Amino acid sequence: VMAYAQIWMKLEINENLDFFVPEFLLDFGIPESPDWIREASNSLYDSSSEKMKATQRRMLGAGVIPLIDILGFSSHTIHLNEQHGVVAVIHMIADYLLQKFGSSYQMKATQNDIIEAAQKVSQKVIYTIHTPVKAGHDRFGKDMYAGLSHAFCRKILGYLAGDKDNPGMYNFTELAMQVNRAVNSVSILHRDVTKKQFPQYADKIVAITNGVHHLTWISDAKAEIFDSFAELDNWKNDPGVFSNAASLKKNKKFRTYFEQAWQHDTETLINYVNEMLVEHRHQAEETWIDPPNFLSKIDEEDTPLVPSAFTIGFARRFSTYKRADLIFDDLDRLSSIFVDNDYPVNFLFAGKAHPADEPGKYLLKIILDMQEELYLKSNGLAKLIFIPNYDMAIAKMMVSGVHAWLNSPKRPLEASGTSGMKAAMNGVPNISILDGWWMEGYFDGQTGWKFGLETPVDTNPLSEDPAALLYEEDSNSFYELFPQILKEFYDPKLRPKYIDRCINNLALNIPRFNTHRVVAEYCLKYELDLPPQVEKKINKFRQLYKSE
């Protein structure tokens, strides 16, 4: 079957106009493509059937190499993120065999020839694996796949994508793990988990811990403060200069300005939430549609959130292993923390579930359904709010405006996590399970708090089964920790210690968990062919932190 795509190009250009990053998008939704191909291109997350999902994977993988050729790029290295585009490897193997045997390669190529071709192609491929969660690893039934692919494609898959546990399926992660010159995980702990999952490839699995773009996520108010201190000069171009923030912990002027900027960000966030609640209340009056938040259902408008209340943020995809509802496992015990100490707390939650993830959607419903009970049991001190229509603008308001960032995954299923990094870019301390990037960003409590069981990777099941999610154990750990955090925030005598943690985030986590370092680490670790001046420039960022 011939499928056609038009190419869209998006250019990301930096403010100095001295470099740009092109993004190329394959659009198969054109009349020249068959109906079933156009249907598969309608929605990115259309996993209505195994066939639909497999078709989308083939469209991506089959389109990559022709796209590169048409654009005239000389692709010395192909970087696969997850196995979604691994079909490109199949085409690269077929191209190698075509060059070796000519047009009759499909008849002449033996198993040894295919293995040899895979070894040659491996030298051009690097592979980043992003999750240990089962749903993130594609397996497709052989019978179904026969209707989507050429016989020779299936021959390659038969040799390179076998699945010992499921002999009737092709395992695309196995193919990606096998055909590459190097594999990396996205955190040090995830490296250890990946080696446990794929022991046959353990020797070539390394860690390159994720990072975030500090210029995108640092708030305007805090950026203005950073611009005002010589110790942070050139911070926009070099996130490594934030290591100098350690010297600012004793600078009263910096501490004052930093707290003022933070207060501004918190007020911006809380004002947005309060306006949202009022808007939802009015919409409910006009449409009779229940608003998503309990506080919007109350007739009185005198129950707004206040920015002086300790505010916790949680925003990410709603998936069972991320356990969005963990800290609400025992509402009586949680509420007693607020009532006994007269501590007001705002819980701000946001995010979306995958359209096909019914348990994830149910998890979101649990959050919505417990708002009223928590409010009443805490005598109105605890306000749990869900912010709908989550996007980058809301994310930036949250990671810069909250007082702490919550992360509660089932260890060790969080490969990295990046929302906590975005918060750290603003000095916001994390309250987190010791999983993913937080293993490297915790610094023995200098930058936030940890809770939950810390069992070794070798003894920890990689399961999302409810019985293995450890709700009771990890929530109890949170309830023991939380009063200490609130006391540090509210007690004037302890408040300086809290601000120290915040500034420690600037000094310790921004220099490490930024995309300048990540890109440099990829380029230098994988020995990509770079102009000398570029290699010299990025080598400085590579020195900020080495994941291995």
C-alpha cells in the first residue's frame, strides 16, 4: 500500500536569532492516502484498536527515513525516543540488504544476512527508553500485523522482535533494545530498573537524566530578581551560574526580594483559581451543569483561597502508578493535621488522563468526589481544587506559585518525572517519593522532603496491580512527615530554614536538571559529529552534571 504525507515545518528560533530548531511533522491526512491511513492520522491518541495503534507506529517509522532523504540531511545517527518509531529500523535494515543484494534481496537474504544488517544499522541508532510501565511497551499480534506489513518486514520482525513470554506477538521494545549502538534511561534509578527489566542488554544501558528548559519555566517575577544580582549574571544563557546562588542564602536583600517575587507568583495563581471558581459557579447557574469543584457549588462567595495558606501543587498525567489520590487515603488522619494545628492548606491538582485509560479517568473522579468530605472534615481548613483545561500556561503558574510540589508515584515506576524539576527551577521544594529524578535532586533533604518506602529495586515489583501500589504504607509515611513541613512553613522561627531549602533548589538543582546539560550530555556521550566551536560550547554544560 502506498501512503502519502505532506510535510509541515515548525521553526523554534532563539531570541538572538543565532540558531533555530526545526520540527518536521508528517501529515497523512491528505486525499492521496488511503482512507484507513487518513483515519489513523485523525487523532494522536486513538488507541481504539491494536490495529489503529500499529498503523500509527508504522506511519511514523516508515515516514522518517524518506523524510530525511527528501530534506537532504545526512543522518549519521537516528535517535529513537521510545519504540514508537522503531519501524524506521526495519526500513534501514531493508535498505542495507537492497544495497548488498540488489532488487532480489527479499529472496536472497538469510537469517544471518538480516542479523548482519541489523548490526550495521545499529551503529547509526541510539535509543532512549522512557518508562518501565508495561503500557509503554508496544506488543502487536502477529496475525493482526500480517495485514499491515510486507512478508519481508515480518521476516525481520521474526528474527529481531521475538517475545518469549508472548510467542504470538512482536515485541517492539525488544527490537529497539537490540538494534542500536547505545541505550539510555532517563535517570540513574531508572537505569537500574531498566537493567533489571532487560538483563541481556545491561552492559550497554547508561543513564542520561532528564532536564527542563529553565527559560521556559522560571516565572517572570523571579527572572527579574535573578537579573538584579551580579552573582547570577548571564543566567539565561548559562544555567550553571545558579551554583552561585548558594552564596546568596545569607544575602538579606536577595532573600527579601526572592520571597516578594514568590508571593507575587502565589497571588497570581490563587487569583486565577478564585476567578475560575466564581466563573464556574456562574456557569452552573446558567447551564445547570455541575462545576468540577465543590467550592463552586456553595452559594456564598466568601470562601476563596488565600495566598498565605500553604499551597501544594500536583499536575501531571493521571495514571494509576502516579497515585494522585495517595495522600487522601485516610481523610480523617489528614484532616486532623489541619484541625489540631489550625493549619490552612490549599491542594491544587491539574492534569489529564489518556483517553483510553479508564483507571486513570476514575482516579481523577476520585479527586473530584472527595473535595467536599475533606473540606468538611477539616472544618474548611483544607481546600482541594481541580484546575481543568491543563496546559503549559497553567503549568507555569502552578510550578512557580505553589509552596511545595507533590510527587507520589509507586517506586520505582517513575522513570524520571519533570514537573518537580520545573518547580525546582523556581525554588519550590518537592515533597516526593524517592523515585525518578528525585533520587538525584533530593540532596539529603537540602531541597525538599522524601516519604514512602525505599525498598531496593531488585525486590520491588514493577506492577500497577492495586495490591502492589502500597497506599497504606506510603500514605502513613506522608502523614508522619506533613506536620513537620507545615510547622516549618508557618512557624516564624523555622521559616528561614524553609527559605534555605528554596534557595538550595536554585543552587543545586537548576545547574543539574536543565536541558542545556541534557543536550550536551547526549551529544558528547554518543560522540556526535559536531563543529569544534559547538563542541567547545556544549562541553561547558556537560561539566554541570554527569548522570553516570
